[in-house]
Amino acid sequence: MSTTERVVSDMMISLADVEAARERLRGAIYCSPCAYSQMLSALTGQQVYLKLENLQMTGSFKERGALNRIALLTPEQAGRGVVAASAGNHAQGVAYHATKRGIRALIVMPLATPLVKVTATRGFGAEVVLHGANYDEAYEEARRICAAQEMTFIHPFDDPAVMAGQGTIGLELLEQVPGLEAVVVPVGGGGLIGGVACAIKESNPSIRVVGVQTSRLPSMAVAVEQHQPVTIPPGTTIADGIAVRRAGEVTLPVVERYVDEIVTVDEDEIASAILTLLEREKTLAEGAGAAGLAALIQKKTSLDGLRTAVVIGGGNIDVTLLSRIIERGLVQDGRMIRLRIHLLDKPGALAELTKLIAQHRANIVDTLYNRAYYGVNLGDTTIDITLETRGPEQVQELLAALDDGGYVYSRVI
């Protein structure tokens, strides 16, 4: 065995590691419910169970891995404290469980981190250092502080102990869903899916494990294809919890061994899944948390009719972003539409238009009436109208009525 092969072998986790992690976490981590969803099962054509990790104390599965790593600190390491780099869920998990055990926690967050996340991390007892324009720069600063102060760095995913902690979700799924046939897991750096897949496959190899990434940052899919971590170009996504540019060195071999399939979903599909969870399950998920369900709804996986557990990884979402996501989801589902309609500039023209809209039971949300722009002729005007509808069928009925009424219009996208 070469040196490289020996290092990889030493970093691989086992079922025993996950079971040991479960004992360390017992009594300190909430065993989140995994409820059957009749409505989502009907929508997807599968038997869907939702593993609600958004109900954890810090709103995310991340605290499982953080706590397992903290529990393995020696007394000397605990006395010097821990450091992490994160803009969200990992920061809060480390802060909460370190502080609860009287361990100093220092979190480096990018300068652009939303105030609500900074406040939440400080609220859990951590010292927060704002540094750098992005995660990479925050990570480098965290490593510098770690070395200078001889503290212990807790990586968000690329650590066997962190991976084993996340894997406890897999053990719970096996107990909560009798006859489990498939598990769908959001993927960023690979810590969550690596741990869950190890626990699942080592217990029952016939259960399929499917990973889901955002199409804007498919770092693990690229790494699996090229059999090595690859740094991909930066991108923005509403699934910021899985917005990882490079898969982990430790997690990749585990993913390659145990994961059956990795698929991607786009921004509109994620937004629609968030909206579906809110409306049909009364469950709030962040973008990364809803990615797995998005893959099922959009038929992106090879699963068909299987008894499937979907990990809802977290629910920490900024309310202003949530507002935009809801609106985007409504547009994606055909329940909100914006039309630019040309009218004669005469008394009663707008009243005739609104009467037609009312007859087809569409609700006007917003209007912008304009004579000077859009290149309209003198004597004409243009109005932008945003409408709420029941769905695509009602939209088609309304558009047909506009055609019959002789209106010139276009959809604003």
C-alpha cells in the first residue's frame, strides 16, 4: 500500500465510527422526526418521508458533526479553544456546543455575512471575527488564528469526526422508516452525504443513496467524474448552505464508495421546492435544505416509486431572501405573472382592462402605468400589471381573453 493509499484508508470512516458518534451525541442532539408526507408522495409518485433537521436547536444538521468533533477534544485542546470558518450553520453549531461545554469558540465570518447570522452566532456564545470578502479568505484567516493561538480548527465537512457525526442521521433513518429503500441528501463538501451513506450502506447495501447539488456549484459531481477534488468557478445560489467550490479530500473517497448517484437542480426548482414545503407541509427550509425535495419533484433521480427519505438539512433562511424566493416560486409555478399591455390613452381604457381581468378571477398585485417609455406611440400608453392566478391553466385562459379582446401584450420575465 502506497503512502497516499494509507492516508486515504486512515481517513475513511466506518459504521463503528458513526455508532460511536451516536453515543457521544446521545442526549445532546434532538432525534428529529421523519414524517411520512401523503401530499408529497402523491406529487412525486414515491413514498416520501421528510427527515426534519431544520428542527435542531441551531436550525441545521451541522451541529451533529460539530459536537462529535468537540467531544473528541483532549482536555488540553479544550482548554485552548476551537476555531471555525463559516458564514452560517456550521458557525452556529460550533458556537452552541462549544460554549455549552465551557470551551472558547472563535468563528471567522466573511465581511458580507448577513447581520442576522452574525448576531445568532454571537448569541450562542462565540467570538466572531469578520474578515475577508468571501469564505476562502475567512478560512485562511481562521487557519492563521488557529496556528497563532494553538487552537483546534473544526472543519465544516472535511473531517472524519464531523462526517461521522452527520452520519448519525443515517442510523436514525434506518429506525424511523421501516422498509427504507432510498435516501436523498443535499451535497456541498460531502460531509453530510458521506456520513449518511456510510451508515446506510454498511447497514443495508440495497438502499440507494442519491446526492443533490445546485447546478451552479456542482463541485462533488465534478470531483466524482474526475476522481479528484477540483476547484470550480465561484457562483451565487439561494442554496448557500451547499455552495462549496471544492469537494473535500476526506469526503470524496467516501462518496465514491457509497453514493449511487449525484444529480443537480437549478435555482427555480429549489425555490419551487421551498414554496411547496411551506404550503403543503408547513415546513420552513433554506435553499440547501430543500434541494433534495426539488430533485424528487422534478424527477431528476433514478428513483421511481421507492420508499424514500429526504433530508431537510436546515431552515436558517433570511426573511428578505425568503420573500424573494416565495415570489420566484410563485412565478415558476405559474401563480404569478407580469404582463405589459398596450392601451389606447383614453378615458375608460384601464377600467375595461381591469374588468376583463376580474371576470377571469385573477388578482392584481401591482401596476405601473406609463406614457413616456417602452417606445409607445403618441395616443397610446402601456401598463405593467402583476397578477396572482391559480396556476398555468388560468393564465392561459386570461391570455386567450386578452387575444380575443384585441389587446397587444407581452409577458415580462
